[in-house]
Amino acid sequence: MGEQGVKAWGRRRGGLLLDAGAARPSQRPAWSIPAIALGLLVLALVAGVVAIAVPRSAERLPGTAPADYYNFGQGLIMIGANGGVFAFGNAPFKGSEAGQHLNAPIVGSARTADGQGYWLVGSDGGIYAFGDAAFEGSEGGQHLNAPIVGMAATGDSGGYWLVGSDGGVYAFGDAPFYGSLPASGITPNGAISGIAVTRDGGGYWLVSTGGSVYAFGDAPNFGSMAGQPLSAPIFGIAPVPSGQGYWLVGSDGGVYAFGDAQFYSTPVPTHLPLPIVGLNPTTDGAGYWLVGSDGGMVTYGDAHYIGGESNNTVTEIVGIASNPSRYWPPIPGGDSPAGSPALVSNGDGRLEAFTRTTNCTMYHTWQSTAGSASPFGGFWPIGACLASSPVVVRDVTGALEEFAMTSSGAVFHEWQTSPGGAWTAWQGTSMVAVPGTQLAAVVQPAGAVDVYFRAANGCLWHAWQSTAGQPTTLGGSYQVGNACNVASDPAVVVQQNGQTVVLFDATNGQVWETSDAGANQQNSWHTTSGTPLSNIESGTDLAAVN
């Protein structure tokens, strides 16, 4: 089937950008590979018998990391040319094609958005799906103008793209076609060696062995190594979780960072498993792994060493795919999160997230089923124009209650009418906080919700429910003992003995502690006298744990 064929559907968004902007200065370790080995590797690429590391398409949706980010932990799979799959860290093994007859060598892979499946692709365009990865079609058995060299998946795992060494792009499932090099009449600067998808799935980048980056759809071009001296061909591109940059990696282990991608120069390994066939970032983008064709692994930044196949003599490693970088769903209207989100567990174990946006509206989203790998649904507005980050607690009945303040400092709250049920409208409280500050809330041992805030007189105040599990019984506000000259938002924790402890930073930079007289004694406080706990910069916010 032709490269544009019947699968090249979807309205093209945006145009083609070629090597826009100047490249960042070369940031690479001083490693090299013998010229003869490089020549063989490039010939193998053009022939389609060796894969290039193709970073998987993480679910990339609008927002800014880390406010809209949640972590799957560290794990990756290595892919062998014979279809073998090697799982490390917390990445699950879901099957492989090892020992099976293949019409062509495996050259790349991509993982599903929940990390519970993956696809393998052969140089002939054949697709092999494992775990919860769905088969959406392939180019197996079709005439290709150039061998397939890699693939990437959509954020919802409902489709994928294949890319050929000539820059031809083949779209399957719900993956839109945004363009290709042959369709644009462009001959790449060296063979195309990788594809990566933008954070919102609205575009993709192609990278060539000559270091050129070709951007389609809404993919911005942050720079490339085109025209720069390279000691080895570029064999992969990996986007950062923020969507505002990417890394290029050479077969000699050279790493080039563009946009907000960070270059991590340490530790410098004593032995590099050449040739490098893949770079994949950690899920938070603060590190990455390099993997060689022998299965050896090198770590940078916050990437942990989680295993390797350096003693592998069965198959050549041709690529890696790390755990997905998962983001909250997009907020309607393209609005962006603001401040810090709140994340709380419902009574049935499902996580529910809350955020305010730049237009001051509150939104929430929740898992359909309990479990760390379960995706979140769409964001839904829950009314009110509120200026502070939300504070959410689960009360004694299992229902959630949310608190936030207006731009004038007036504190409002809303709550579920039953665990996991509908929400009430926002209602006012007796509390008036300093505008721009943050609330804190805890559930007392007897089940009453207790909310703390900084008042205009410079002291800490709080209000609590007179009847546990009854939000309408939230009473008047009272000062917390003599906790005054407060310069930070309060940090509150209930100890195992039922005593509530409040920490705060005073205007002189000293950290003070005050506590109530015992379990459920919210109106009786010890004085904040004596020696302070420590000295820090005035205004530093605190955190406390039991």
C-alpha cells in the first residue's frame, strides 16, 4: 500500500518546518566509534536491517510539568532484532516474537499509554501487538519505497505512526497524517532514523542521520545539528515531558539538547556500549538512559540503573521504550493549570485531581477504576472563580470536601453529597484569609474537618466542623493560640496520639511549632514560646508528616 494510501487521513494541521533556528552548541561526551563500524551501521540502516531507537509517544497533553504530571516510576523494555523483549524496572513483560519466524527484522517499538502493552515493528512494516496494545493495521506485505525504521504511538493508544528511512509516514488507527518528506518533495539529509510525537499529539518530528529535524503539524522546531560537524550519525530523537524540547542522540553516545531539554554530563561511564541504539528519558524528564546494541545501559540525571543485557549473545538490541510520561487530560477550551493541583483518594481507591486554571475556574478529573496505571477521564468544571490552589480532604463518611479562596481572601467550600457522588454548589464560610496565601486542612481523630489559614492580623486562624462528616456545621473562625507574626502558609499534621501540630515560619525566619491540648481539643492551644525549631529564610513554606 502506498505511503499516503487510504490511511493518510485527517486534516493536516500546520506546515513543514525545516531546521528552524540555530542549534545549541554541541553537548557531547568525547566518545567515538571506529569508522568501519559506523559505515556498516549506516549501511544497515539504509537496508532496514537494524533499527534506530525510536522514543515511544507518551501521552502529551497541554499544561506545564510538573503541575500536570504524574509518575509511573522507572522501567523500560529493550527490543531485539529477533523480536525478543527484555523488561527492566517496573516495566511488565507482555510477550515477544523471539523464536518465531519473522519476515523482516524488528526495528522499533512503542508502548501503550498505561504501560501495560507495546507494539513491535519490522523493517517491512509488520506490526506485532502485545498486552493491551491493539493491532490497528500494518504495512506488512505491501510495497515500500524505503524500509521502516521506527514507530510512535498516539496518546490514547488508539493508533500509531510508522516512518520509513526516506521520511515516508504511515498512519494507522486514530493517528492523523500530518505530512511526510516524500509528500513535500524533500530528500532528507541522510536517512531518516527516528520519529517522535508532540505532547498534544498534533504533530511529529522526524530526525535524520545527518542531524536534521523535520517538523510536521503543530510540532515546533527547537533546532537541529544540520550543518554541524558530527563524529557519528544521529540515531534517535526523544521529546522532553514538557513538550518544549527534545534530545538527539548519536550512535557514538553524543547527546544534543534543544529547547528546554537538559544535558546531563555525569556520571561519565568507563565503558560505553557502542554503538548506541537508543535514548529514552525518565518519566519526569530529569534524566535518560542510553542503551547499546549489546544491551548495555548507561544512566544520566535521575535515571536509575535498572538492568541490562550486556551479556546477551542471542540477538542485537535495536531499541528501547521507557515507561510512558503521563499527563492530565486537556482542560476544555485550551486553558492551562495554575498553582498546585490537589490529589486525593476516594473511598473506593480511585484518585481524583483538582486544579484551578489561569482563568480562575476550578476543574476536576478522576480515575474510572482504582490503580496507579488507570487513566484519568476528562476535566470537568466545578464552578466558581477562585484564586487559590484547592485543598481537598476525604471526611469520615468517605465523601470529599474542597476548600479555596477568592482574590479577596474569602474562603469557600463545596463537598460531595455522598462518597463518589454529586457535588454541591460552592458555599461561603466564616474564614477570610490573606489573599494569595494557601489553606491547610486535616481530619481530626473524631472525624471533624479542621481548616487553617493566615489572617490579616498576621496570626494563624482556623475553623472546624462541630459534627464530623457534616460540612454544613463548619463553624466560626478562631485564632490558633498566640501563633502570630506568621510569614508562611501553615503546615498541619495530626499525630498518632490525636494531637494537632502546626508549623509556621515567623517573620524573623524562625520556624515555630504549636499544638492543641490533645485529641479534638481545637480550641485549646499551647503557646509558641521557648526555643524555635530552626532558622530559615522568612516566608519559606513548610511541610509536615506524621
